[in-house]
Amino acid sequence: QVLLQESGPGLVKPSQALSLTCTISGESITGRDYAWSWIRLPPGKGLEWMGVINTSGSTRYNPSLNSRISISMDTSKNQVSLQLTSVTADDTDLYYCTGGLVYWGQGTQVTVSS
């Protein structure tokens, strides 16, 4: 069974950087040809794709976030990480990581507030 668990601070101050980690169990992040994505759900809106990293480490990002986002992987820890810089209240969302859009974490709520 493949499980994904997002973790990170629930509260971030405006202008700071947000860092989230997705820990994958039951499958190596390089074991299959999955693309590991971060997706978020703004309040009252639809899902927003943020970016993806594939098993070779190549990344693609939502152009609207391109200057602020970075996704990386740590194969030794079987983790995929998200960093989003210069956050504002608009980044207050429920954040999900997903493996190939097949496996999903439960999501982690992030609130940007001073």
C-alpha cells in the first residue's frame, strides 16, 4: 500500500518561505515512473496544480508560481519537498502531494498570517 503524508508548519508569516515535505511509504519514489506533484486547494475554489518532479529529478512548475516555487526530492528519505517563497494570504490553502495523480496524501492546511 502506497501512503503519502504531507507535513510542515500550519502557520507561516507573510513574506516568509513555506516548506512542506511529503513522505512516501510503500513505494520508492524512484521505483516507478511516477511524477510527484504538489496541488493545492484554495478556499472556495478548484484544485490548483503547482508543480511536478519526475523520477529523474526534472521539474515543471505552474507559470503563475514559477518565480517562487521549488520542488525537490530526497531519495534517501523517500521524500518530495515543496518550497514556496514570499508567501501572501493568497497562499493560504490545503496542500496535497500526489504520486501520478493516483496516490494522494490527506493534505495539510497552511495559513499565511501575521
